[in-house]
Amino acid sequence: MSTLRFKALETLPFKDFRKDNNVEIPAKLSELFCQNVFSEETMREYLTKEAFQSIMDAVKKGTKIQRHIADQVAVAMKDWAMSKGVTHYTHWFQPLTGTTAEKHDSFFTPIEGGRAIERFSGNLLIQQEPDASSFPNGGIRNTFEARGYTAWDPTSPAFIMGTTLCIPSIFISYTGETLDYKAPLLRALNAVDEAATNVMQYFDKNVTKVTPTLGWEQEYFLVDSALYQSRPDLVLTGKTLLGHSPAKGQQLDDHYFGSIPTRVMNFMKELEIECMKLGIPATTRHNEVAPNQFELAPMFEEVNVAVDHNSLLMDIMARVAHKHHFHILFHEKPFAGVNGSGKHNNWSLATDTGENLLSPGKNPKKNLQFLTFFVNTIKAVHEYADLLRASIASASNDHRLGANEAPPAIISVFIGSQLFSVLEELEKVTNGKLSPEEKTELKLNVVGKIPEILLDNTDRNRTSPFAFTGNKFEIRAVGSSANCAESMTVMNTIAAKQLNDFKKEVDALIETGLKKDEAIFNVLREYIKQCKNIMFEGDGYSDDWAKEAEKRGLNNLKTTPEALKQEMDKKFLDLYEEMGIFNHREVEARNEIKLEKYSTVIDIEARVLSDIARNHIIPSALNYQNRLIENVKGLKEIFGDKEFKSLAKEQMSLITSISENVSIIKLGVEELLKAREAAKSITDSQKQAEAYCNKVKPLFDGIRDASDNLEMMVDDELWPMTKYREMLFTK
């Protein structure tokens, strides 16, 4: 391992660094947009009118595609793809590994007479059969029960990667349970569409469809590939397990929004070209706070397509980074002492008439519509905060939450002081019928002034995990390595449930004789009263907030095992079943998968830390100690017993310190391995994850501290990793 690492470093010319890999981009990126996508425009060209309309109905109305239409679509897809040099096709899906998956099959088909043709049918388009037992399944499938199916999702367009036609698909087991992120997301999107459309009938009967939208912001680190290969902890865990912080990190705030380094800019240019070709509307790029940290953000899209694009983007980023001799890090906290990386999910609802339901209008009626969806969203988060917290839980995100501009684990909602005052006014609404004066006051002086308020809607709160930012809610707690689908499934499910409940309550009041607006105001008033404890405008990092949150009854689920334990609450199990998202067995399986992944990640980190400590740190420290001992012996020979003691005082102190820290590391590793074995032997997934969290992880600190102490004493030439820790943060 050591030889390989030093060989990797030999490829890196430290003096003049890598040569720039110049990238030329066309004058108009728009000319590349959707070049490799079976887009609506391409479908118009290649499909019959009947087939095109069938696809559009499936996308907009959720209607099924008939088998003969699927055959037409398959032939058109093949012809288009082959015109671009494609030879294979795959069902591209998102299993519960957290990455994407694909099995490539050729269009090539032998026929009689020793001849062959390219063939692709509707049956092949609609369904493929990967191995369901080899992907995470939480016990739903046994090893000998291997059959699973991928099924085409026509609502997300097919695209070309290299010489392969990729068909976005869902993944289910032979028995019908979902084994991916996409299938439950599609169910949640259908649920919120139906619920929001029903509520919109109070305001605009022309609305027949409501589409959730998502704009994600992807943060990431770039590290030179040779430097990356020099760090076994980075290679095996995605983060540095050892090494003290460099003298200069992010203290000067000079990296944030700074001039983008040329080499990184070339990476970004090529990345944007690939994004355009694949229909990913990337528009924003900039330096982030930490050295070598950057961000990319696209325009808002329909949630399902946005989720697919983010998963696809992460794959493209890794490929393009490799071409520029970078390695990309999506780990939420790859380096201690500097900002981690998130993936902020900006969520809203849009109608088929072109309205954003979380954007106020120019009159009281439109603002009442805005308040309805605004308050219901807050109520949904209030009722299901712990479920939302569980959706962003992971071993890597635990390191990020609660520090360096990442939100805390306590789920709260930030709306700004001015909107908060509007809700306080609504809270005063009279129970039952409103007097003419109250109606005038509400419509003109409270609801009617919302557009003015939102022109300058107070400052943003970086410490809020769920913040209203003008015309959308931003879920800031999502981790950079996460699949957006998980938090989006929860967000749309709880929004759908809440809007259903709201409509029932409003309809019930209307039946008692209240007018529609009065009924809406009355229900919103009660929701505001019930939700005030989750609304918080202050510093989410403060100890005072943690104490205040506890008084308000808000959970502070700091670790993944704590968060995932809440996921199995009967309230949440029943919610999923009621909304048709998961049955109880599917939720239990997914919970099991997440707990197992958490334990596995900590187990790998423990093994890597132990190996590095024993095989690299201790030998290097002892080598340096031996050199010091030889130095002391030499001083004694030259100066005699009296003088050498004062002259060798510092060396003697170093020798003692090295021995002490080596002993701490040795004992720490032994204790860590015992704790790891004990945790590994636990069969209950929840208890095992808790053991890794509470018994294994805390032992990392002693080994790290002793290693850092040695790092500051040991000579660089004998230390196999230390100096490269600081060089990771170079331009």
C-alpha cells in the first residue's frame, strides 16, 4: 500500500502542478441542450402522432401506455439512438445502494442464414430482469430468490451515455415490493398532485394538475487524484480519518465566491457541456467556503426528473473529474475543521396553469391561496418532523449536522419575522363567522400586504434545516451524497396527507354554514396555534435553542440510530400505508437496510483507522524515535554526562512523548477492535447500530488525538501521510 501511494505521488509535479487541460465550449450552450436526450422535441420527430400523444398523456395524466404503442416507441428510440452511434441499451435505475445501476444489453440479434440485425421491442423497453437478491433488500428477498424487475418510467426521458441508451426505470422484487428510490417517489408525487389539486378547487377550478418542483444545490470537494491515492483513508472511506488541520484552512474566508482556479474551471466547463447534452439545466457554479469545495446548481424541474438528473450528475462528475486528474468527494464531511457538503433541496408546488403555489399573488384571494399552502406545509413538517429527520440520516451526514453552516439535527421552520407577524395576526381570527370589519381587516391589511412583505423578507437563516426563502421551502439538512428521492418522498407524502386533512376540515366547516373563506381562515388559525412551537427565527447552533427546543417538545435526534428508531413509529408506518407509498414490510425492510449501512460504514472506518494506526503511524513514530535515541547517544559521547542532559533535554522529551502516544494508540486500537467485534456480533440491527454509534465511534477520538500529537513531532520524510494532508488544500 505504501509503495503504491508513493508511486501515485511521483505522477504529481508539485512545483508547477498539473498542466491545464483546456476545454473549449461553444458560443451557445443552449445549442447542446438535450442533444443526447429522447426529449419532447425528438419524440415529435421520431414518433407517430398516436405514440407521441400516448407518451404525453402518460407524463401529464398518468395514463398507461398500450403494448402496441410501446413497440412503436421502442423502434423510434432505437433508430434515434443508433443514429448517434449507440449499440446497447439498459434500464437505468436507483437501487437502495445509494448509487445508480445498469445492465447493458446489445441491440444486436442473430437471425437465420448467418445474418444479424439490430432489434429493440416494446417488451424489452418496458421490462428487464436484474438480480433482486444481490441488491439491498432488508430481508424481503432470500439469496435463492433472485428474481426482480426493472420497469420503464415514461415520465423521465431516456438519454444516451457513451454508446448506451439509458432508460430510467423503477426496480421491484418478484413479489412486488419496491427496492429502489424511484417507485415510492412516483407514488408520493401522485398523492400530492391529487391532494393539492383538490384543495386548489377552492381557488381556481381550472387547475387539473399540481406538480412538485425541486431545485437541488450540489456541493462537493475536488482533490488531485494522486493526492487522493496517497491517502488510504480517503480511498476506502471517502474522508480523512487522521491528520491535524492545516495551518490555513477557511479562516480567512478567501475561498468563498473567489476566483475559480483555472484547472477547476476547465473541469466545470466540460461538466457543463455534458450536463447540457443530457438535459441537466446547470446554471450556477462557484467556490464554496472550504478550500477545494465547490457548488453546482440547476434550474428548478419537476421532482422526478430533478432527482434523476442529480443521480446522473453525480456519475458524470466522477467521470469528468477523472479526465482532469481530480477525484470528487461527495462525503458530507471529508475533512475535519472545515465546512461539510450538503445538497439543499428547494421544494415547491406548481400548477398546470403556471402558478407557483408558494408564491404570493397581487390580491387577497391569491394570497389566501398562498397562505393555505404555506401554512399547510409548516403543519406537515410539524406533524412529521422526525420522519423528515430520518430521511436525511446517514453516518456521513451525522458529522456535518450542527456545525459550519450546516443546520442542527433539531427540525425547525424558519419563515422570517415579517411573515411570522402575519401568522400572529391570523391567529387572532374570530372562531366561526367573521364580521364585515374583520373580513376587511384580514383581506386588506393582513393578507393583502403579503407581496410587500416578501419584497424584503428578512435575512436568511443558515442554521435552519427547513427555511422559507421567498417562493419555496429549502430543506438544508440533506447530505451531499444522498439521493434526493428519499427526502422528496417524505416531503411530498406528508404534504399530501396534510392537504387531505385540511380539505376534510374545511369541507366540514362549510357544511356547518360557514363561507369558504371563513372556513379556510378558521382552519388555518388552528394550524398556526398548533405549529408555533416548530417555528424558530434564531441561532440554531446555540445551547439556548437546544434547551428551548426540548421545552417545546422537539426532538434532538443527533445520531442516525436515534433518527431511524423514530422511523418505525406506528404513526409513520400508518401514514405510508394510508397514502399508498409503502406497506409496513417495505418500511421495515428499508429501515433495516439503512441501519445495516450505518453499522457497515462505521465498521469499515474502524478497520481502516486500526490498520493505518498499526501499520503506518506506529512504525513511522518508532523510526523517528530511534533517530532521536541515536542523536542523544551521540550527544552523550561528545559532551559527557553533565552537558548532554541539558543539550538533549528536548530530544529526551520527544522520546518520552512518542512512547506515551504510541502506547495510547496501541491500547486504543486493541480496545476499538474489541468493541467492533462485540458490535458486529449483535443480531438486532437497531441495537447493533446503537453499539457502533455509542461504543465504537467514541474510541476513534483517542487514537486520532494521539496520532495528531505524533504528527506534530515526527519528521515529514518518515511520515507516510502527514504532509499530504495540507497539500490536499492547494490550488
